[in-house]
Amino acid sequence: MTIIESVRLLYLQACAFRGHDESLPSNNRGNFVEMIRLRGRMNVDNQKEILHILTNKVRKNICEEVRDVRFCILVDEAKDVPNKEQITIFKRFFDI
């Protein structure tokens, strides 16, 4: 809905979608990209819903892969220099 409503608003207001420089280091990547980023920061519930959907897809794929196989899952969490949390997940399959 965020994307659809953003497109609709820009269209109705006759605003340009693209900016002059849409590269990652640019401070102004165009009306559409900046509007999506703004709405994403403001809509925490939307972010949680997207993460929930992705989590379910990953869980389903893992279950399909390891249905009849012996396996283990290792999870490691660490904080980097700017104190940002990072999680690494390892899947190991055993051929016995």
C-alpha cells in the first residue's frame, strides 16, 4: 500500500518521480524514493508486517530443506563499532 499510495500522490500532484541523482550516496534520490523512505521510517507497523512475512517464508524454506535430514542451526550475535547488532545464522546438514 505504501508504494501504491506514493505513486498515486505523486501522479495526482504532477510531481516528477525520479531525481537528478538516484545513487545510494545521493542526499536527494528523487521524490518517489524519498517518499518511500520517509513512509518506511514513519510506519513501524508496516516494517513489522514485512519482517513477519519474510520470517514465515524463511521458516517455510528451511523446513522444506531439512525435512528428513539431520541438521543443526548455529546463531551468533555481535555488535559492531557503531553499536549496530548483527546476527549470523548457520545451517549445517549432516550426511550420516
